[in-house]
Amino acid sequence: MEKREQLYEGKAKKVFATENPDCVIVSYKDDATAFNGLKKGTITGKGAINNRVTNYLMQLLEKEGVPTHFVEELSDRETVVKKVSIVPLEVIVRNISAGSFAKRYGVEEGIVFDAPTIEFSYKNDDLGDPLLNTSHALALKLATPAEIDAIKAMSFKINDVLKAFFKNVGVDLVDFKLEFGKTNDGKLVLADEISPDTCRFWDSKTHEKLDKDRFRRDLGNVEDAYAEMMKRILG
Ligand code: TMP
């Protein structure tokens, strides 16, 4: 696959065209941001780790029947994925209270829920990704009712698969963010990434944080946490 012109640069990845109109190449950066870009930094080696971790987990999900955008890993940082138009919803699934959930509802972090929760944010940096519900998403025509139903069902299935996988490697999957896209032939697939940038991972025994919260909250040992997660996931 030939890398052609850059189509887009986001906070953590660049996207390039290829000779195939149905495929693009994503290139993962070491740049890290938090709080809608207010905090900026570098996590050395993050791009390569997030690329490999995402690809591993996307292939696991494909095997379990979840359609994804994954096509082929090209190198440490670069992967061919299906070209999609991203549904402008960030889907957050939570198993344990943390982060904005704990803050918004005034509860401590670490409460294990009886059943997972799901919420949507409108993917819009200018507005700071505001929280919205299904009827808001429909009013704004961000997706069709059938797409919202499919996104919810896929997100809970993904949670089941990932929760079980991480339990096996001694990690509690606290919460995570997903994005979905539509391919050129209209198929809804899991897109973006699944990595320590987009998930909260707590060591099952020590409850040590092994994700981007180490960067967001200045906890130190950020690179070590990413490397540890790659080791646990890829073996
Ligand atoms: P939150 O508790 O801050 O709402 O985050 C929930 C999950 O979503 C957490 O695993 C981190 C992830 N996340 C992103 O991937 N991108 C974002 O911009 C934010 C705010 C959270």
C-alpha cells in the first residue's frame, strides 16, 4: 500500500490517502493532550505502543464477530485501515466509577457497577465534546435510530470481550471510549483506537493506574505504564 497525501492530522494520529479509495493509512504520534488540548506533552514510544495494542485488540474483536476498520499493520506506527466517515459520537462504556462520572455525580472512584453504563459525547472540539443522550443525537442527526441501536449493541459486546480479556492479564477495565465509522459501502464498523489513551486500566491487585490518567494527573512513570500494558496485552 502506497502512502500518499496527508488527509488529516488529529491530536494523536495522522491520516494519509493511499492508491485505494477504500483505504487510508493511520500514523500514530507520541504527542499527548488532555482537557481538550489544554495540556500538551510527549509520551515517548506511545505511538508505537498504541498502534500495536489497538491492532491486537481490533483483531481479537474481529474474531469475536465485531466488525472493525482494521486492514493491515504496516510498521511500528503505521496501519492500513478502511476509510470511514466517523460518526461524530464518542461512546463511553464504564464498569467502575472514575473520571468525569465520579466528578459529575459526586461519587468516589472505584465503585464497581452491577451492569456497565453507556454514554455519548458529541465529538466536537470547539464545544468541548458535550455529553448528549440518544434523543439529542437523533435531533442533531448525528446518526440514524438503527445506527444508534447498533452502536449500543456493539459497544456492550466489545465491553464483554475486552473485560474478559483484560481480567486474564490482571487488569480491571474501568472504562473506555469508542468511535464508529461508516465505510464507503455504508457498513458500520469500530474505528479509531483502543489503547491506554482511550481506556482506563487498573492493575487488578494493586489498583495502580496503567493508562493516560498518569499523564492527565501528573502521576509520573507514564512511559512505564504504557510499556507494561503492551507487555500484558501482547505477551
Ligand atoms: P472521562 O471519565 O474523562 O469521561 O473518560 C472516560 C473514558 O474515555 C476514559 O477511559 C478516557 C476516555 N477518553 C478519551 O478517550 N478521550 C477523551 O477526550 C476523554 C475526555 C476521555
